[in-house]
Amino acid sequence: MNVFFKVSVKLGVFVMLAFTSLAFAADGALVNAPELLDAESAFQVTAKMKDAKTIELNYTIADGYYMYRKRFKFELDSGAAVLKRAILPKGSVKQDATFGRVETYRRAVRVLLPVTVSRAAGGKTTSASADREFINLNAVSQGCADVGVCYPPLTHQLAIHLGSRETVGPVKFVRPEAATDLIGNTLLPKLLAPARIAKPTGSVSDLIRKNP
Amino acid sequence: MTDENDNPNASAAEERHANAMSPTLMVVCAAVFMLTLAGVALLIGRSDTPPPELDKTAIDVNAGSIYTSSFPDPQGRPQSLGQWQHKLLVINFWATWCGPCKEEMPIFDELQKKYAANGLQVVGIAADNALNVANFEKSLPVSYPLLPDETRAIEFSKRLGNRLGLLPHTVIVRPGGEVIRTQLGIINEAGFEAIIRQNLPK
């Protein structure tokens, strides 16, 4: 009994210490905006060919962050393949009185993307050989942090080798305002279709320069 | 006492030992517990105070350029922020795809109604397209202008101290153009209203 008493007192101390440090950690997370992760770290993705007809995308979502099911969008830059509707798993549903049904993902989400390769468009690939075909996928997603802030839509650009089963990470991560950084990318010049380049955004900065 | 020391009964000796130890442990226990309480109290206390401000030194926009900036309304008509330079201007950056943003909009709606006569002007600059914003306005009308600009909203927000371009982001500009507050996340209604009241022109 006495041994148990001593152990339980020590345990109590440990638990309270742990709780105290947790309380302070939570405090920091709640109030410190600089502690928020970059979108790039909060929402990560890899891709691979699951089989010859399906791209598998695996998103990893940082703890305390979530992604909106309705905000995923997938596009190919090259005409070498055609995408069908993405297969997104059920998320957790929150019914909001004002804004209706909102479906979100936490921790991880696997998206399947049926793809049909069109041989006729072989000339658009990065390699002359048909079995070395790459497709350039723009995966658009959007998420938020539990502390009550949302990230603007982000685009992960992935170069997927159709003939391989290897897992690839994004070759480019594009925030909306960084789109112009990709002009002049010589490695994968077809990665960024003209439509993906944000409209000229000079107006605000022009105004600021004009009115110092 | 010496009798007890000589007591061959091991369990009694152990009991005495445990009793001698426990006050020290109890003091440690109490200290840790009080620290914990303090930590929790700090947490609870924080929720009653306005959320943290962003670093104002990160602001890359001066008074003149705030007032010469212009954003279109959902009908596409340019609205210069300069038309509100004599008001206490609250710029709220939001989007229809941002849950927390929509959550706090009724607070801005109320504040606008309550303090319009005292010179408050709330403006909701949306990182969104005009159609989304027009549809949103139909289902949830607010008492202040909503100005959608998908490409320039985040850029302008960043220039007002929002390094990561997150939403919602709210800035308070005193008449004349001085930024007195720039903050991320849902505003604390009471704290925010107190700042508004202190700075109203009328």
C-alpha cells in the first residue's frame, strides 16, 4: 500500500508537470501566429502510378490542420493523357446552419485519379520514347489550421512517370502570388500552362510605387 | 521514537518512512499544481483578450498607398479605399472558401450597423471571384461593401503584415491612414469593439 502511495504521488507529480507543460504549449499554439506552418509543410503530397490507369496521390496533413474535400482540383498540363473525375474518400462532415455541409480531411487523404493515356499526343511528352512518358499534374488544394486561419489555394505540381511505380514528390509548389517565379523554368517548361499563370498583379505595387 | 527505530516490524518502519517523505512530495505537488492552475488561468485569460497582433514593422504599405488602392465591387465597379479616408477603416480580408472568415462576418456586420454614424467603415476585401462573392451576398447580406479581387487581395493583405497570406486578416486604419492594428484569425468581439470605440472619429 505504501509503495503504491509513493508511486501514485510521483505519478501525480509527473502528470501535473506534463499537463502544465502541455498547457503552456497549447497557449503558444493558440496565440503565436509565427508558429503557423508554411502551406508547404502543413499540406504535403506525393504521387505514384497505382496501376497503368490510376494516379494515386497521398496527402499528409499536419496535426492541427485540415483540408476541404470540395476544394481539390486536378489538371494536366500536357495532352499526353486525360484525367477522369477524381475519387475522393468521405471526409468528416460538419453541418453548418448558415453554410450547409462542409466535408474535411485530417492527417492524411488518398486520392485516386483515373488517367487515360492518349498515344496520339506522344509529341508533348518530355521524352521521345513512349515508355518514358511523363505527365505534369497540377494538384490544387486548400486547407486551414484549427487556430482559425485558412491558407489560400495552393498548387502542387507533380511530374509523374506513366511507365513507373515510383513515388514522386512535387517538383514545384506554387502559391498564387509565386506563379511568375516559374517562368523560365527550363527543366520542365511545359509544367506551367499559360492558363495557370496568374493574371498580371502589378496594379497594387504600381500604385504603391507611384505613391510613396 | 527510538523504540520505533528499533522496531523489527518492517512494514511499520516503511510506513514511518513514507509519512516522513510525503510532506516534501506534497509541497512539490502543490507547487506544480499551482503552476498548472496559473497556466490554465493564463489560457482562459487569453481567450478574453484580443488575439495577437501581427508585426507592424512587416507592413509595406504607407497611408497614401492604402487610400489610392482600389478594389472592384461584385458588379465590377472600382471602389477606391480613399473614399473612406476620413473614416475609421476596418479592412477585413476574407474568402467564401474560408470557414473561419465567414464565421466572424456577422460581428463586422453588427459593428458596421452600430457605429456607422460614428464614422466606422468596414470593407471586406475577398480573395475570391466576383460570382462567388455575389452569391454569398445574396444568401448572407452584410451592411458593408464586399470587394472581390482574386489575384490582388492576398498580395495587398501581405503588404499589410500578413506574411503567410492567411485568412481572415483584419487591419484597422485610423482616419489619415495610420495602421493601428493588423491581426490574423477570428477577432475577439469585445476586445475589437473596445479598440473601435477608442478610435472612432465621431
